[in-house]
Amino acid sequence: MHAQSVTGPRENGRNDEPPGLGFDRYDPCEIDPPEPLQVFTRLGVLLMIALAFGLAAELLVRLPPH
């Protein structure tokens, strides 16, 4: 069995993407920081998750043994 049949057809090993001359896909300068409302929403969600874990742990401790 040939490696070409396993990986699929290729065209002489060429890459389909054009070469990027110094182009970085991840540019931190292009990412806008979150707005204050988004920050507080994320913090609120994390706080609710932490409280839910705390409540679940408290309920598991208070369960009567079998």
C-alpha cells in the first residue's frame, strides 16, 4: 500500500496555501480587549460556576452514609 493512497491525493507535494511573506496569523495587536461589560459578565459566570461547585461539595458532605 502506498502512503499516497492512505493520506489522499496530492499534487506533487505542493502546499495549497500561498506562502505568507512574514504574515503571522495571530497578531496580538489586532485583537481588541474585551469591553467592561464583557469582563464583568465573564467574571459573573465564573463566580456562579465556583458557587455551584461549592454548593455541590457542601451537599455531598451532608449526605447521610449508606
